[in-house]
Amino acid sequence: MAQQGIQLDGAKFCCSICLDLLKDPVAIPCGHSYCMSCIKSCWDEEDQKKIHSCPQCRETFTPRPVLVKNTMLAELLDELKKTGLQAAPPDHCYAGPGDVACDVCTGRKLKAIKSCLVCLASYCEQHLQPHYDAAPLKKHKLVDPSQKLQENICSRHDEVMKIFCRTDQQCICYLCSMDEHKGHDTVSAAAERTERQKELGVSRQKIQQRIQDREKDVKVLQHEVKAINLSADKAVEDSEKIFTELVRLIEKRSSDVKEQIRSRQKAEASRAEELQEKLKQEIAELRRKDAELEQLSHTEDHTHFLHNYPSLSRLSESTDSPSTNIRPLRYFEDVTAAVSEARDKLQDILTEEWTKISWTVTEVDVLLPQPEPKTRAEFLQYSCQITLDPNTAYTHLSLSEGNRKATFIGEEQLYSSHPDRFTEWFQVLSREGLTGRCYWEVEWSGTAVSIAVSYKDISRTGTKIKCGFGNNDKSWALNYYNNRYEFRHNNIKTPIPVPRSSRVGVYLDHRAGILSFYSVSETMTLLHRVQTTFTQPLHPGLWLGYCTGYTAELCKLK
């Protein structure tokens, strides 16, 4: 309580500007006291306003008061300092929420500046002083203020834990070492700390090395991002120019065709109108002759009849004979057919080229490889909708369910002739060529099925080696027959000893060259995984055994 009184008195003798005990105290006209240097500096700043005020009560003085040292107050302060008078600490020196408080202070506690691992207590600056002055206390271990000192006390024996049990990997007290940890490998906590400190140094080196490596990676990726953006901007600009030129070319051809049609229309219509006028004139002349002949037929003068008949009955030959030259015409329908044919060819070219363009765009991937999915939910993030191409289907394969399901039937289907059709093997390919990361599932029935991927240029005719999925270097296939699975590529077989599953998932990471087949049930069971390099887009394919009713369907995935 004596200390609290001194602090209270000290607060009365503090300068409100510097918050320290008054030095060369002066009293200004309002009665408040300040250090000579503090109030002088304050009023120096107010000289331009020519009005000076008290920092506490704000009373103003004009002119600036003359400052005179308060001798009596100065002498009183000197006497009080000899009794241990100190300035009251400012508010920021008191412990607040989250601060470590001095364990010795009474009343409002000050912030601790050190904690003692021997005393297991924390001290403010004043109460820490004995640790610097008393010889026994100088040996104590002082650390930065800590709120976790009680963690150093054994909860069972209420003793400081200075021993480390390597057997149980925990800190213990000396009583623990003689009780439940008796016979264990124990060392002092300090010795264990020394060993761990060495390990810590090695760990830090590894971490710092990894930081340096990652910083290099960041710089590389920053450069890559910049390069990607520049390259993409240029590609967009160039592509727009090329497609604009293509559109202009098509518009030019459209204009040329339109101009040719109109020109031909005008010429043919003019010729037809000219011929029409001649025919009208000939009709008028014939009607005139017919009228004269009719009149001549009624004359009773035989001499007149015989004299005029030869000239009236003679018909002049027509220069045009439309009745024999005019034939059934389609007029400009042939032009429409020719333009339609050009459109279809252009669509085929654009579709083929678009697959190449899309694949090229998808191949742009500078980022680190993505980890392969583990759960079905992760696989479904890459699900894609695939349809079968009727132009590739063997004639005994019937497609249904929106061209997602293939069924082997006895009757030959009335498919049109097409160069993409498989003619020797019971196979079908998808329309879509896949790149990037894709996932799909196949539900099948029967005892013989092949779930495959293939390049589009696989042979459609010929031997099994040339055409069959998995029998050449253009296709990869998971086959099921004779109650067992096998994987096949380039006619190399790899047996897979797993139970039959009627639903198979296929995961493709084209960029990474990964092709994986999974048995799909409540869990995903890996059947076979391929690591290679793909040079073209891949088309999913299906093969069905030669038996009516066998099916395989590309599943709809949510």
C-alpha cells in the first residue's frame, strides 16, 4: 500500500506534456505546472497565432507569459525524489487483455518484461530488479514474458519438469523419473533441446531451400503467365484476322455467285422475251394469212382463187423452233445443289480442322500436373458426354439411347456406305475426339466386351491386327471374355486378375499421358493404368462379342 501511495503522489508531480516528473518546474497564470522546456516548446509552436494556451485547461494568454522557475516546487521535488518518488507509469505500461501481467504487482498490474523459468513467475521492470542484483537469483533462467509457465509444472507432482523421457517422448519431473518412467531412456530437457536444436537447424535449412526453390518456381510461373497472356492475345488477334479473311472470302464467293446468277437470269430472260416477241409477230402474221385464206375460200371466182392461193398458202419458215428446242429445265436448282455440296464439304473440313484446333488449344498447359483423382466424386468433376458415331458402326451393331448404346443384333442394319465404317470387326467409335482431362463410364452386359480408346486414323478394313482395338499401336483396350479381364495394346496382353464388374470407369489425362480403367461400385478399384505419350486426340470405342443381345452403353453422368 505504501508503494501505491508513492505512485499516487508521483502522478501529482508529473508534467502532463512529457508524463515524467517535473524538471525545472514553472507555474503558468492558470495555476498548472509544467517542465520549463515542455511548455516553452508548446508555446513556440503557437507564436504564429499570437495566442498561447494551457495544454490542460485551454485558458488563453495574451501576451505570452514570462516563464519563471518555481524554486519552492523544485526544492520539494528534490526532497521527494530522495524518498523514492517515481512517476506513475502511463496507461500503456499496465497489463491488458492478452498481455502477461506481473505476478508480484498488487492492485492494477503492470506488464511483465520477463518470465523466470526457475521461479515460474513473470515480473515487471521494478520487481525483476532483484534477479539482477541478488547473486542466487542471477543464476535463474529469464525468458520473454510467457503465459504458458504452468506447462512446465508436472500436474501429478507439482514439480518443475526438467527431464525428457525419450522412451515416451515427453517432459517429466524428477519424481516421474523414479516412478512410472523408471528404467526409461531419460536425459535432461536441456540436453534433449540441444539435440533437437541441431535437428531444427537442419529442418530450417530444408525449409529455406524449399522456399528458395518455390520462389524460383513462382518467378518461372510469373514469366510463364506473362508469356501465356502475350501468346494468347496474339493468337486471338491472328485468329480473328484469319477468320475475318475466311468470312470475307465466303462473302465474296456468295456475292460472285449472286452476280453470276443475276447476270445469267437477265440474259436468259432477255433471250426468252425476244423469242416471245418474234413468236407473237409470227402468230399475228399467221392469223392474217388464215383470215385471207378463209376469205379466199368463199370466193366464186375460180380464176381469182387460183391466182391468189399459191401466195397465200405459202408459209415462211420460222427462224426459231421453240416447240422442238424447249426442253424441261431445272433452271437454277442445280446452282443451289452445287452450293449445298460446297457447304457440306466446307462443314466436313471445318469439323475435322476444328478438332485439330481444339486439341492444339487444349495441349497448352504449363501448370504443374494435377493429381489423379481418388474418389468417384473427384472423377466426376472431369465427366464428359460422349456419343457414338453411326458412320463408324459395324452393320450388326444397333445404336440407341441417343447414340450412346450399342447392341449386337442378328439382322444387318441399313447403314449407308461410309469410309469410316468398320467392315470386319464388331466395333464403333465416338464422334468426339478427347484431349485434356476426361472421365466416362461404360455399363455392359454379356460375356465379351472391349472398352477402348483409339486414334481416329485406325484402319477400318483388313485384319484383326490392323483394325481390332488393342491389337495395334493406335488403340488401347480393356477386354473381358472367358470370365477374365485383360488389357491389350499393340497386341501385347496383360492379364488382370480381378472380379467381373459390369460398370467400368475410364479416366484420361491426355497431357500427362495417363489412361486408367476402374471397376466402379461403392469404391473405385483400379484395373489397369497406362503411362505413355498420346500424339492425337483419342476417341472412345466399343467392341461387342458375336452374340445377339450383348450391349454396351456410355452412361449419363451427373
